[in-house]
Amino acid sequence: MAEEAVGEEHDVWQAVLKLERYVQKKITKKNFSQAIATAADVALNLEGDCTEHAVLLAALCRARKIPARVVVGLVHFRDRQGSAFAFHMWNEVWVEDRWVPMDATLGRGGIGAGHLKLADSSLKGASPFSVFVPVLNVIGQLELEIVKAE
């Protein structure tokens, strides 16, 4: 899948952008049926929520020898009832000597100010539920005051 997404691209940043868009387009069936599926399961079923997008993007980056990890946190959103925070998982990839955030759920070439990172994980040896603990520690305790928006 990584080869299909990136082809002969050798520029790391361009490869990461292609991988992020690839995952966003490939996972067509959105559902919340699992806490965190394995990358192999996601690649086979092409379904899931933000956790599956993040797991697959991390695996595809690693297949291209690009260090990647998942990030857990909150994302701010607005709807007709107001604004709130929701759990979200995205990635950080190592590009040019720094961790760069990417969100394959959105596929926009990065993240926005509404993403609030609480923790990161390589997922090695982690249980699916242990990844969510940092979010459980703060959910329902945050308030957001928008001072200025442009």
C-alpha cells in the first residue's frame, strides 16, 4: 500500500503528504466498531474511525522508513448546539529533524489549532485502552474561550 500511495517519490515531506491523502481516501467506511484495529486489519477492511486512520498512516510511513507515532488528544468542534471537545487520534511523523502532525482522517496536509495533543505513543506493547487514559484524565474538565478568530 505504501508503494501504491507514494510510488517513486523520494522527498520525505511529499511522501508523507501522499500517504496522508491515500489513507484518507482509502478508508471509505466510517464506523466506531473497535477501539483500535491493527494496521493489517485496517488495510484489509478499509474501515474505521480516527484510530484506524492513525494506525494505518503510522504503518505506511514506517513501511517507507519514515518514523511515525500516533497522538491522542482532543479536537475542538462547533455544531448547532455550540462547541465542544471530542476524542481524536492523529499522527506525528519525523520530517527534517522534527515531529510534524498529520491527520489522515481529514487528509489536509497537517492539523489545525483545534487539535489538542495530550500524549503520543508508538503503540508498541500498548493495550488499546491504555492509549485513551490521557484523554479520560481531562475530558469534561476543559473550557475554551475564543478570544479572536480570523
